[in-house]
Amino acid sequence: MVRESWASRVGFILAAVGSAVGLGNVWRFPWMTAEYGGSAFLVVYLCIVLLVGVPGLLAEFVIGRRSNRNPAGALARLAPGTKSWGYVGLFGVVTALILLSFYSVVGGWIVRYFLASFSGSYFADPSGYFGTISFGWEAVAFQVAFLALTALVVLGGVRRGIEAATKVMMPLIVVLLAVLAGWAVTRPGAGAGLSFYLHFDPAPIKNDPIGMLRAAAGQALFTLSLGVGTMITYASYLGEDNSLPFDGSVIAVLNTAVGVLAGLVVFPLLFAFQGGLTEVTRGGESGAIFMGVAGAFREMPYGEVVAVGFFAAILFAALSSSISMLEIPVAYLVDEQDVSRRNATLGLTALVLVTGAVCALTPSVFTFVAGTLVDLMLTAGLAGFLVFTGWILGKNALAEFDSGAGGIARSLGTPWLWGVRTILPLFLLVTLALNLYSLLSG
Ligand code: PHE
């Protein structure tokens, strides 16, 4: 059977931005920013996105487009004669399933908050509400609904499923968030939120530099969907005429812009209607943002309308990311094991129903997977992809980087390859070591 490909360049870019823009931007990013001191975290994070994220994204693109395969097949095919690189790709396939297991729990919360926004039933007691719905069998039920939506898109395939869905969802997210941000920043009292978010204060960097670095690095990889092979898989459906450096930059810029936009909704709302970061939102728990914005919706006129818009945007963002997670193992089964897309999608969804339910029923497992484990696996995965690109592909990586690229972009190829060979994997390995150290030292 002929392998599928994107119908258009815009389609590919929107699908990749759709993967990048997700709960990472609207849920994890404001949470991390609040926990690590606002603007200082934003600055460190932006530097890592630019210096590590974008080159990493390009490395995944190069692997994907060169091989036209899922991560496991890609690395095995591009390094013939050794089996071991295939396992590095397979590690990404497994990571994707683990990611989806916890991500679909949060996806389920969002389905629930979206529906409950019409009546505003969670406004009165935000933390009580979150406490009752977040874990348990009801959480599993909503998680199943979220996974079903995800599977439905992936069943449709690359063009008719992923491309068609993200083409509709991405513009909607931007419009919804822009309207909400425009409204939020003009509320009386929003200024304090903006200054917490945007006024640079270096003190938090000095307080806990290592902690902030770890968090910022983890967040940078997570938000760009790196280290799993999503971007390998999406680029494997590309033709040779796309400029990878150009497309990669557009994707990173759009992803960051939506992240910052989400911050412009969340922080002004919290400061204008809640008087700042309450203890709830400062606690750094996964539910902080839900409870924080719920309290703000309660205080504002037409809170239900704002809430429906807010959770619709997040639901689209979450779905366009979860489909990119499911697509990795689906592509693996289709490419390597000759399974039909239909059977692969249904079988893998059934598997994640089980592993995901474990996350939805046990909060401690959820927190460990969503934080520590994901940071570790993404960092290790991307380090593997970079070493592979730099040392195994080498000059071929450069040729792939240049193919379809214009003059200016090509001149970036050599410094890129140099970074991919040396300093970038080193940075990731140091981050990995710091993460492991903090895990083991409790
Ligand atoms: N980038 C997505 C987000 O921000 C998460 C994701 C990570 C998606 C890894 C795919 C792979 O929500």
C-alpha cells in the first residue's frame, strides 16, 4: 500500500503546531511559570526553546523525512547493520503510550469542565469540585470519552483525519484565546497579573537555579513534542520540497505565541478576580489552574460564557496533541508489523484504556508519570535522536536539512550539525543526570 502524505504544506505545519500546542501550553506552562517565579522562568524557558528546542525539532524532522518511517523503523532503516538504534526509536514509541496514559486523564477533566461550564456547576466550590472529579471511576469515564475522540481522528488517517481536524481546530484555538486575552487584560486589576508574568525579576533564578533549569528544560521539550518521535512521525509524511528550517521556525514561533497568549488569559484572570495567586494555585499541583480559573469565572459577569470558550480552546488544543501521540504507535504497527490502520488504532486505544485507567485511579502514579517520568523519558529520547542525527547520519543529515531550504536557511546547517553533535546532547545528558539525582535523593 502507498504510504500516506500530507495534502499541503499548511496542513503539515498546522498538524505539527497542533501537536505542539496542547496542555503543555495552557495547563503545564502557567503552572510551571507560577511555581518558578513568573517572568524569570519565562525567560529561561524561551532561551531553551530557541537554543535546544528548535535544533532538536529539526533533528527529528531530518530523521523522519529521510526515512519516511515511524521512529523505530526510521532509526533501524537509517542505521543498517545494527539493531540497537531501532530500540532507541522503539523507546519513543513506548514513551508515546505512557504519555497518552496520563494526558488522557487531563483530557477527560477538560471534557468534563467543558460540559459543566454551560451550567457553571463547579463555580461555587472550585477545589471541592476538582477534588471529587479528578481521580476515580468517573475520571476514567471521561478519559474514555477523550480517548474515543482521539481515536476517531486517528482512524481517519493522515489527510482525512489528522490534517482535516487540525486545520479546523488550530485557528479556532487562536481566535478563542485571543478574544479571551483581549478581554482579560482589560479587566480592572489585571495589571498586577501582567507584571507578575512579564516584568522580569531575576530573584527566582538565584534562589533555585538548578530546579528552574530542570523545569524549564523539561517544559521546553514537552511543549515542542520532542523526544518521543512525534515530529519524526509527522515529518515522515512530508515531501522533499518543504524547507525544514523554515517550517520548524514557524512551528516553534506559533507554539510559543499560543503559550504566551494562554498566559495572558490565565494570569490577568487570576489577579483581577482572585486577587493574585492564591495558595491553591501556588501549591504547584496539577489541578491548580483548574481551581484558579474556576474561582475567577465565579466572580465575573457571564462567567459561564467565558468558561465555555476557555475550555473549548483547551479541549481542541489537547485533542490535536493526543492524536499526535496515538499516531506514533499506530504508524509503528502499520509500517513495521503490517497491521491495518483500523486495527492498530482500535487495539492501541484499548491498551491505553487500561494503562490510562491506572493513572486515573491512582493519583500518586499520575503525578509521577506526568512530572518526573515524562521529563526523564523525553530528555533521554531527544538525547538519543540528537546523537543519532549528529554521529550516525552526519553529512546525510546536512543534505536532508538543506533539501528544499533557501540560501539563508542552508547557511545554518553547519552550525546546527555542530550543535547537534556536541553541546546539545551534552546539555540534555546533564539535565538527565540532574533529574535522576533529584529523583534518587528524594
Ligand atoms: N506538546 C504537547 C503539549 O504541549 C504534548 C506532547 C508531548 C505531544 C510529546 C506529543 C508528544 O501539550
